[in-house]
Amino acid sequence: MENVPAEALVFTDESAICERDLMRVFGRSPSGKRVTRWIKRTNAKRYSLLPAIGLNGMLAMTVREGSIDRKRFETFLEFQLLPAMNPFPAVNSVLVMDNARIHHGGRIAELCEERGV
């Protein structure tokens, strides 16, 4: 990696947030009084974010309700990210991912090889 120029690197990683995660668990009240807040129990929605960022900014991004599995990751690669990338050794030509399970198997390696990434 040390021989790869920074402008060739593109990083992608999933992140998610659940509406329930936004609820406060601490609060303020007058001295000696306990903080109380009733929270209505609901099935909170989960949103997943999948960006791809290079040295010159965002190349692609998707936000969806629910989780991102391998099939959805492949779709993101095929129709959003890889069309914005270039064959190696050009700018935006090296895709850097973590070791998540959804990054292995399926058509991921094939899609990247077809694009020269």
C-alpha cells in the first residue's frame, strides 16, 4: 500500500443508526429529584449508510432502511461505485474495504476485476 498514491485510494465502509440510539439516557433535574421520562415502546427503524470516499471527495453513497447484506453491497458496487472508479493505476482505482463478511464471496471480486479495480 505504501507504493500506491493517495489519489488512487477509495475507502468504503458501512455504518448504521437506529432511532432508538438517538434517545437520551441521561438528563438534568433539580437537586434531589430523579429524572424521569417515559419512552413509548416502538419498533425503531434502522438506517444503513454506505459511502465511498476518495481523496477528492465522495464518489458514491447509498442510504437505506434496514441492513446492508452482500447482495445489496454488490448492487452498490455494480451500479454506483465501480462506474465512478477507474482502472488501476489511475485516480480512484484502488478500493479499500474492511474485513466484513459482506465484502467476501459472491460477485464482488469478479465485479472489481471486470472494472480493473
